[in-house]
Amino acid sequence: MKKTPLLNIALSRVIASLGHGDILVIGDAGLPVPPGVELIDLALTQGIPDFISTLRIVLSEMQVERHVLAEEILLKQPPALAELNTLTEQAALGERRLVSHEEFKQLSHKARAVVRTGECQPYCNIALVSGVTF
């Protein structure tokens, strides 16, 4: 059995397949998934699993070089934003880039996969750009 906290087979497989610069999106329950992009649907009901718990588990296995958020998250200030700021300060998410929500949805077309959570707070979406461990 795996020693890391991530047990979801599909998500673990995608993370293991990422190369430098590849994108993995973690989204709230309402984020549209572009046709042709793999969907890893973890959502069970509203709030389960939540965005931050999912992100923390992904970070246990994924090296992140930078991340992208919709600038609207700064206006709505969902509770997850404080944790995103902490993770950024701890260098767990690398450099931050802000784009409009529409640009974020276009960026998701380039993702290797979109992870759907049960999060129902506005703009709790993040694009993680894979880094390297060497």
C-alpha cells in the first residue's frame, strides 16, 4: 500500500504522469470541464471533499512550480483564500499568477486533468503548474 496520503488511483496516476510545465486544475463543483480534458470527479455532496483538503493531499505528491487563480477570488474572499495565501507564503505553491475567471476557464483547456471537488464557495479553483524535484 502507498505511504503517502493520496489514495485515489486516478489522481495518483495523473500526478505521476505530469512533466515539467504540465497543468493540473483543482476546481469547485461548478467549474466547467472542457471537452477532451480528463475529469477526476471526487465530489460527493456540497463541501465534500472541500477544495483545501483536496489541494493539501495533491501537494503531498505534486511538485508545484507556480499556480494560477482567478482574480475574482480576491474580490469574493472565500475562506479558502487565507489558506491559499499561507501555502503561497510557505512556497508550497510557487509563484502566483492572477487572470480573469474567463481566462482561467480557457487555461483549463490546456490541463492534463481537472479535479472536481464538492466545494461550493465562489472561485475556489486553482491551476497547478508542475515543477521538477531536481
